[in-house]
Amino acid sequence: MKPKLYFAIVLHMHQPRYNFTGPTYESEIARDVFNQTLHPYTYPPEIIEKYENAKITFNFTGSLIEQLNELMKADFDPRLKGLWDRYLKSKKLERVEFTGCGYFHPIFPLIPEDDRRKQIEMHLKISEETFGARPKGFWLPELAFSTRVVPVLAEMGLKWTIVDGPHIVNANKDMDRFDLLYHPHYVEYEGHQIIVIPRDRGISNAQQSGYNPIWLKNEIENSIQPHNDGDFLLTVATDGENGWFRHSGANAGFWGWFFEPLAYLLGKDPDFNFIELITIDEYLKEHPPHDTVVVEDGSWNVPGTFDDGRFLKWTEGEHREKTWTQILETSKLLHEVDERVKALANNCPLEAVEALQQAWRWLLMAEASDNFWWGSEDWLNRSTICSIKAREKMKEVSRLCHFT
């Protein structure tokens, strides 16, 4: 009998806000994007319900959830009907779990701590409204980790997050590589603690590119299983709607070519019975971490960008730097306005409170990583527009509250 190998698949679902001032369906770009991506959002519950051993961990960003909600209300596509009810059914069957995230998908190490808190609070609210509970796990956009983010995650009740494997191996060279990569660990910072789940970068890259169950089994047997102590957790985490995830059909894409055949083989083929699909929360209940490690700053692998902890994909270049300066200045001003509004307490007009909330939304939207990932003038101007809108709302707050 081969030792059991637990296998967690984590799929990250995200779209940036395409229409800043109106509903999603009024944006031609948004309609085009969602026509391409609806399959990986709407199809998973069908496959998961079909197989008792199917287990998946999902991350849906706030900006994606709100846009899908708008499309549902507009009857954009019949596949969206009852979408969240279908996911909730899979959750009740204990086959899926959902993680928290930053609402507008920011790079957490690059934004101020209070902004991190706002991004999380906003996402936890829509996540609870959509999926019926607050998540225990957290998805850091682009897996951009720094120990500086540990305190806010821990303070907000989040128990674990995923980090890319090389950053835990590089930082703990005195420890066994397999023990590092295939077990959970604690990370501590300034008196706060959170569990980190290492991602297998190589197999995750293969998943993103397209693989089949036979290749996966062979890779596990040759590269991982000889070292397995019986409670290894192989975590594969990728985007869930890009590339072959969009391919539909019984024998196409991630769901038709890989996941459904895998679920079938896990239940029918003795050669596969040592692999067990599991959610991360389920695994942690029986296999809590037993050690504390260090994780270096960094994100998941970005082609063509050297990952030295500076998050260059989102910071490098004069235009990016200028945009970040504007965002951070706007954030500082907004925090000052927020404190003044809090000091007024009940003496603050309702209109001012609403304007303040809108200012926060504009600022958090300015921090969306997508604008910096692409880095073109058009994309970075989206952040600039949001920063300007946030400042306009701050002026409105000041006028309504008679700030000098």
C-alpha cells in the first residue's frame, strides 16, 4: 500500500472592474470578457456535484462577484441563473471551500496596512453574503507575500494563506525540501502568527499549461511519493479562468480533459487510490502545522521578471512609480479625512458618511493590481482616474462636514 497523498487544487477567479460608473453589462469590453470566461465560472458545480470525491478550493474576488451579480440581474446569459446556489450546494456537500481576498485584487505588500484591512473587510462582507460564511483561508493576489501582511490577516481572524514554494525553500535551506513543500507551517511576525500552505510551482505551471491525470500520477510517483511520510499535502494553485480553463466540451480544458477524468480514476482505478482530493481547511483539521518557518518576500512566478521581493512586475518603470506615488498620497489624505469624520461621530451628516465610503471604494479600486501588471498608459490611467475620484469625494466630505 502506498502512503496516502493529499491533493488540494486551488483556483483563483478574478476580473477587474471594467465599468467604473455603471453596470457591467453596459461595458462592451466587459461583455466581451465575460462571454469568453463564463464557462470556468458556471461549469464547475456541475462536475463537482457529479463526483463524491471531487474537492476544490475557490477564490472569487469581490470585483468579480459584484460583476457576476450585475450580469445575473440583467439576464446576461442563462448559465448564470442560480449560480451561487449551485456553489452553495457543493459547499453543503463539503466538496468546496472559499477563501478571502483583497476586494479589488491589490498587491498587499505594496499598499498601506489600513488599506489592506479595508480591502479584506470589503471582501469578507460580500463573501459572507454570497457563500454564507466568513472564510478561514486567504488568497494573496499574485501570491504576493511579505511577513508584513501577517498581522492584518491574523487580526482579522484568517487562519492560513498560500505562498509559492520557492520562497519557503530559499528561506529555509537547512530544512528538508520535501518537508517544506508538502506540509503546512506557521509564520510569525511582530507577535502574530498565520499558517502558510506551500504551492508546488512546477505542477502548478503544468496545470496552467494543461496536463492530464496520467502525467500527474507519474509526476507524483517519480518526484514526490518516494519521500511521502503519509500526510503530504500537494497544493496546486493557479488562475482558474485563463488559457485552457476557458475551453468547453466533454473532453476539453481543465474540467473536461483533466478534472473529471481524475475524479473518475480516483474512484475506479486502483493505481490512483493513493491520491485523495481534499480542501485545505479539511486537511488542516487533521494535520495542523508543527513548526515555524521563514518565508521570503515574493510572488508566484512571473515570466520575464526577476522576483527578488521588490514586486517589480507591479512597481518597475517611471509611469508605475508615479502612479504609486499618487495612490499613496491619496491614501494618506483619505486616512486623515476618515479620522476627522470619526471624531465627529454622530455629528457627521449621513451624506458625508456616504461620500467617505465612496472615497474609500475609489481608492481601493485604484490599487487593483491589473493596472500595474499591464503597465500601459491606458491601464495606469485607470488608477489615476480612481485616485482623482477619491479626492473629489474627500472634498465633498470636507464641505459637508465644514472642515477647514
